[in-house]
Amino acid sequence: MPIEILMPALSPTMTEGKLARWLKKEGDEVKAGDVLAEIETDKATMEVEAVDEGRLARILIGDGTEGVAVNTPIGLIAEEGEDMSAAADGGKAPPPAAPAPREGATGPADAAVAPKPGQTATGPVGGASPSLPESREPAAPARHGGGEQDGHDRVFASPLARRMAQQAGLDLASLSGSGPQGRIVKADIEAALARGPQQKEAARSATKPSPAPAAPSAAPQPAAAGAAPRGIDARDYADRLGMPYTVLPNSGMRKTIARRLTEAWQTIPHFALTVDLEIDRLLALRAELNERSGEKVSVNDFVVKAAALALRKVPAANVSWHEDGILQYENVDVSVAVATEGGLITPIVRNADRKGLSTISAEVKALAQKARDGKLKPEEFQGGTFSVSNLGMFGIRTFTSIINPPQSCILSVGAGEKRAVVKGDALAIATVMSCTLSVDHRSVDGAVGAEFLKVFRQLIEDPITMML
């Protein structure tokens, strides 16, 4: 029975991706841990590893295919001893995605989810697919990555692991899987056998979990009270007016940025606070540190460190909004905006308040390079508690950023420039940098945002205190 290789979900928010290229050819031997293909998500390029053994019998989705939905079969693996041609015939390329229905359309779309005679619909319309009657067709291919479900037990295991467990008399329900999404693989069976009779005794005495209760039908959702305006269709507008243009296709990353920023601007009540900071002492300390150390720190490294320390002193700004209660984070994880060819991405400096300037500098440089190369791992750009965006290197004096949900704050950093300032009763020249804090008013009040900027300003203008 061939094993399906499924398009994996490489992050909690991933719904589709691009199959950049296969690293194995049809007929190649496959071992657990081998890299099969490279997948481009909306944020990075990642590798798909094999958890089963055999030969790559058939490639269902070719190199460069975009918009491949998660859990779509992309290839087939023939198990050891299985006929390659028979395995290749055991799977079919997934059908093309159906076009999205027009807004407000009814009829054929509804009919598509209606159960056929003899079938019982389970779950709400638009949710889980209808359950099918017991089929008398040949068994469908097992699934690589998604796992195989064993009747009522719903145990996820590779076919090879199932066969080994059956031969050894092991109950799969008593084992914990180390494969993707907890799937039981060959290594788990070998580890269980290495534990000897104790594991078999545990397997015999293991009780099977009771079936999960059927999910209640979802209540129908009320129609939105006034749909958001769609705006002007730029292509239709240009066509009607005869305006020449070139279409630059949107990457998955650009589409995600557009969707998330639109959602953030429409759903988060933003307000902004701006403060001017004198940075001459910071520039002098930076020059001295860079003369003494091989690791060259930047002004932005000081900003990240100062923001992290300010969040530690004003924890009410290190939060996220939730209907049940505001989430106040224990760690200070600062997301640093990095411009890449595909768009903006925010890799994270974890526990930035506890790290020195040189460590922050080295991490930011390494993360920025990985971001530009498309090599960031999900854990390197997901989960920050606060963001910093710096356009000072482009000579921008001041700007306002859109909050990166579910965070509550983002700090926009402008350029340091010589300005006239009043000191006492006299005018003087100082290097001044403007910073603007965009705040989610649901979770952070104006006074809290102002307190954060007060502490941040003290740290920037007296930077030696960051070293204490």
C-alpha cells in the first residue's frame, strides 16, 4: 500500500505553500530523516523530511507549484518490497482547487456539501467534510506526515511502524510518537522493543481511550452587520481609463502581509505617542565599545536593549488583548523588523532584557541574514511580545507603524539628526532621534504607553545604565 506524502503545516497559521523543488527523484530510495523537498511558506523556505522508508514512487505536485493546500498529497512512497508501478498507480494527482464562490452566491456551492443518498453529514456546512459510507474500494494510500488513523483508536502511526508493532505484539495506543504531530514511527517501535518485557506488559494493560463525543453542530453565524468596503479595483480602474501597467505577481508572503495588516488596521484601535531623544551620549558610548570589541554594535541594538529593559520595568506594556483577559507575558521577546525582497518579516530576539548588547547585535545580524535568505525557522519569527521597526537608515525622521497582532505595541525609530534644542535658557545643537509608539488602546492605556516611553528615553539618553 503506497504512502502519501502530504503538504505539511510548517507553522500554526500556514494554510498553503509553494512546492519549491523536489530533492528526490522518482525511483530514489527514501530513508527516515531524508530531506524530500523544499517548501516555501509565507515567511521562509523549509525542508520536508521523510518519516517512512521505501522508494519515491510518484511525484504528484511538480516543482514551482504555488498555492498547494496543507494536507494535499504531493507524492507517493512505495514500501519495501512493494511493486513501484502498482504504488505509482495507487495515488492520483489532486484535483485543481475549485474557484471561490462569489460573495452572496448560493445554490451550486451549497449542493457541493450536501450529503449524497446513503451518506450522513457530520459537522456544520463549511466545516468538516461529510462522512462517507464504508467503501468497498481498495484501501486508500497511507498518509506520510498526516498519520494514519486506526479505526476508533485514532492512533497516528506510519505503516512500517504498524507492521513492526503487530509483529512484536505491541499496542500502539501505549506508545508516544516522536514523528510529525506525534506520529509513531519506526524509531519509536525500536525504542519500545529495547525497553523489553516492561513495555509489552504496559502495552497489554493499557486501556483504550473512550470515543470522543460527537461535536455539536455549530450554530449558524449571523451575517456581518455591514460588510467592509472592497475599495476600488485597481486593474478594472486602469483598464477603463486606458492606463498602461505591468502586473507584478504577489508572492504568498506579500499576500499574507496585506491580509494581516488590513486585519490589524481594521480591528485594532491604534493610537500613537512620539518622543524626541538626544543620542549624543549613546553615539559616544557606541564608538568607544566598537573600538574595544570585534562585535560592532549599532544604534538599533541599543534601541532593542532599551525597549526590552523598559518593558521589564513597565510590564503593563508587554501584553496582548484577549476577550477573557489581558495576557501579560513573563518573557520579553522583541521582534525586529527586517526588509527582505519578498516583504517585511520580524525575527525575534528572545529574552532581550537579559542579553548584553554584543549578544543582541550578533543575534540580530544572524537573524536578518537568515530572513533575507528565506531560511528562518518558524520559532525564529513567531511569538514575539513587542516589535521594533527602524527606518532611520533611510533618513526618515518620524513615521507610524501598524501593530503586529497579537502584540499590543510597536516602536517606530527615525533617523538621528542634528537639531537645535533648548538647554537651560540657551540654544544648543544635539543629535536627536524621534521614536513613535503605536499602541493597542484595548490593552494599553495612554498613561502606560507614556510611562514606557519615559523609561525608554531615560535609558537611551543615559545609555551606561543599560550596562548595569
